[in-house]
Amino acid sequence: MSEPVQVECYSGHTYAQEPRAFAWQGQRHEVETIERAWREPRGPVFYVRTADGHRFTLAYDEAGDRWVMI
């Protein structure tokens, strides 16, 4: 199951190149480290650790032009 999430990202030569922060459950979370990044058929996926030590998986659905938390 995936949940829509609002993501602030760095976009260099492509969009959604690297998430920097995201809003979830009414709070803004700063991405401290991208622990793993890979590509799936729908788009890029990032396993991130936030400044408070929590870990999340964020995915960008290119066809739907939306970020989701999985």
C-alpha cells in the first residue's frame, strides 16, 4: 500500500533526482541520508534516514507525477 506524500527534491539533469525533505502526518522531515536508491519500472525509489533517525521509503511515480511513501 502506498500513501501520497509531498516531497522537496533536488532535480539536476532529471526531476526527482534526490529527495531532500518531505511532509508526512503534518510534519516536515529533513532527509539526512539516502541509504539506498534504486529504479523500478514506475520510477526512482529511495530508502532514506531522517534527521531524527527514522527510516522511510519514498518513490516517485513518473507516469502519475506523484510521490508516495511505501
